[in-house]
Amino acid sequence: MVMEDDPPFAFARQPIVDGRGALVGYEILERGPRASPAERTARTLLHALLDTPELVPAGMLRFINLPPALLQSDLPDAPPGTVLELLETAEPTAALIQPLASLRGQGYGLALDDYALAPEWLPYLATFDFLKLDMRALPALQGLHLPTLPAATRWLGEKVETLEEVEGLRHLGVELFQGFYFAEPELAKPAPQPQWSSTVLRLLTALEAPNVSFPTLARLAGADPSLTLRLLRAASPLAYGPPDPALTLPKAFARLGLKALRRWLQLMLLVQVGTFSEVKLRWALERSCVAAEMAPELGLARDELYLLTLLSTADSLFNRPLGEVLLGLPFDVPRIEAARQGQGPAGALLRQVDEAEAGRPLAPALQVAYARGLREADGLYALLRA
């Protein structure tokens, strides 16, 4: 089996600008195969927040559609600037407002999408940070009157296609704009990711056990390189403390906490993804497990060497430059590159791993550790592919 050349889904981003035409953010649009609205939103959240966080520059807003089905789900806490768009077709009731308030408490901004001045929404406008006026559903702008908004809520005109529409909206007090007049959506295909559903299910099952430990969870997640990278990114925002270049999976899980970890995993479970080359995956696991077992014999930390070695294989696994794969993570890419070239204590250990892979003899203690590492890799691989 080889890595897919084409990812199973794609994304687009459409700019949102202010009255001067200055960029303030993007709406992220899923362009994949047919799927439920909840799955499409899950794909978009993971892609925009964890897979390609640079899709939206720092300090900009990112708007993502929110189907009513996900309102009752436990979503992860939001990085700053993440705005969820609820369709106007949702039923405006007090029962709807409570889950929206919970999402706001998790850091999300809220927008009412495709708003066409439906009067039943008037009592609930203060719930939202943005009201997206649907230009294609509104009557003529001339003579139109918009309701007075709370001070913290802003109008955003969407599907804006002409200069006359821009000027008419400005006259009505609209501050933000989105539509073909400014820019069409820009299409971008994400790199393929491995299938992890079985690993995620095992992690969710393990989380239900009493007194579950972070090292146990890390062992389950560590068999899947892509899942590892996503969970490391989830634990990297400043909300969890300053960047930690010595971050390991157990430490990442401790930073996230069990509740946030469960929410990210539940979101990932909705997403269908591609596959790795089996040969590459097996090679990466063997190198990482062997390095972890040999590390104590050379006075190095087991968890740190497992992760460093796994990350050092990421460019081969993902067919992308290492710096691109690790973008947004607090790791020293030059240090990982130096270790791959045999420099420093970690590099000396990886040279020993290279020697063992080539069939050259090792010191007895390292030979025993090497054999233990291969057995550990066998176990992880079987776990991942069961």
C-alpha cells in the first residue's frame, strides 16, 4: 500500500474584509465528498486548528460553519479568533441559547449565518458577535432598515457581488464584507493523513477506565504519527502555558487534561482520512521504539527520544518538509535535523540505531535494548492495525 497522491477532501478560504478593504479574517469552507454536516464541520475544525493552523494568519478571525447537530457535542476549547456560524434555519429558542452560551465560554465567537432579518431571531441577537446578512435573500437595499444591534454585535454582509451592494450596505451601517466582489474562495488541498479511527476508539475506551494514567494513553496514541502530531498541536496553544520544546505525549496530555483530550478525540472520530505507506509506518515505529529502549542505556530520557525519533521520520511519512509538518509545534527543527545527521547525544543514539538496522554488532546492553524495542514496535503496530 502506498500513500495516496490526492487527499480525500479539500478546503477553501474566502476573505472577510472591513469597510476599507483590509483583511480581518477568512471563512473556511469544506469542499470534500458527500458527508453529513457534522462530519464536514469536524474536518474543517481539525484542518484549520490542528493540521494547517497557518491557513489563517495569527490575529485574524476564522469563521467555520456549525450545524445544529454539533451544538450538543463536546467541542474542544477554541483558539482565539475562532467563530462558529449557526444557520438562520436553526430554531431560535431558549433551548438553543444555552449550548451557544457554553461554546462562548469555551472561547468561540458566534455568528448567525445567512440572516435575512427573520423577526423570530430579534430577541436573540445579543447572543451573537456577528450577524451575516445574506445579500441574495434580502429585499432591495434602498429603503431597508436594519434592527438596532447590541454594542458588541457587528453586521457582516455576505455574498456581496457589486460595488452598489457594498455602498448600500455601508450606508446601512454594515462594517464587514464577504463575497465575490472582493475575492472568490481560494482552494487548498491538505496533505493526506493516516487512518486512526481504531486508535481513537481505544483511547476513548481507555479514558473511561478508573485511574487511567497519561503514560498509558501516550503509549496508545504514540503508535500513530499523525494522531501524535495533532494532539501535540492541541496542547501547544498559550492557554496551556508557554511553548515547551521538551514536550512529550504524557506531558501534552497532562497539559490538555482528560476533558479536553476526550473532546478532541470525539471530534477526530467523525473524520474520514487516508492511509500511510505500511512500510514507512513500520519503519518509523521500529526506529522510535528502539531509540526509546536504548535511551536509558546512554543516559537519555525514554519518552523524549521516542518522540524526537518519531518526529525525525515525519517528512518521509507525510511527504512534506519537516519544518512544514512541525509548523506550530514548539520543537527545535534544526535540533531534530542535527540529530538525524548524528550530532549531539540524540544523534549519537540514532547512529547506534542506524548501526543496528544495518546488522552491525552493538554492545550487549544495547543489543538487548534493541531487541526490546523491536518487540515494542511489533506490539504497537499490531495495536494500530487491529
